[in-house]
Amino acid sequence: MTTMRLHHVQVACPPGGEHDARRFYGEGLGLTEVDKPADLAGRGGCWFRSYDDSGAVVAELHVGVEEPFAPARKAHPALVVPDAAALDALAERLGVAGFEVDTSQRTTLAGYLRFHTFDGAGNRVEVLAGV
């Protein structure tokens, strides 16, 4: 059997939606924006990464432009933060920034606390912390 690991997750935004993506994924979630490869940059969109303490990439998310656009309301990336305090701080930061934060399913996944939120284009995003 072949061993696999996840390279990245892609979500979509409407044409011109990069500003909202940067506000949510960069400022809101704290991911680091990285340059797209030159041969892909002309397509629009933006890419983000998260790094561990050693500098290794532990999560990568691509925002691509899609026309016509429809937000993903069920399908979603799920990102993990270190602990409940980080989860709660992130939920607070997103709420203050004007993003919807839904904590109604906080304890419904065994071994985790979680919330759901929606990026500037309306795509669902899950954030979890192990317990």
C-alpha cells in the first residue's frame, strides 16, 4: 500500500475575492501568505501555509478564483490548533473581525473541541483542538 500525506486543500472565492481571503485566512486565522508559482499567479487567488516551530509546513491552503462561484457550505477544511485556549482565542478574534463563529457543535466530535466559521466568501471552515 502507498503511504500518502495531504499536500494542500483548495477552497474557492469569486473573482476579486482575494482581499476577503487574506483578511480571513491571513489576519483571522493567522496563516502565512506565500507567493504562488509564477506560472499559476495569473489565475488569481492566494496561497497560505502554517509552519511548526522547526519551520516545516504543517498545513497549506489554496484559495482559487472560480466563476461562477458558489460557497462550500458542507465540504470544508479542518484545521487543528494546539489547545482549548488557542481555540477560544481564535474564535474570539474571528468574531471581533466580523466572521460568523458557530460553537453549537463544540463537543460533538470525540476527542476534540471545535467550532465552525465561514470565510469572507462564505466557505465553511472547521477549527479543532484535541482534549
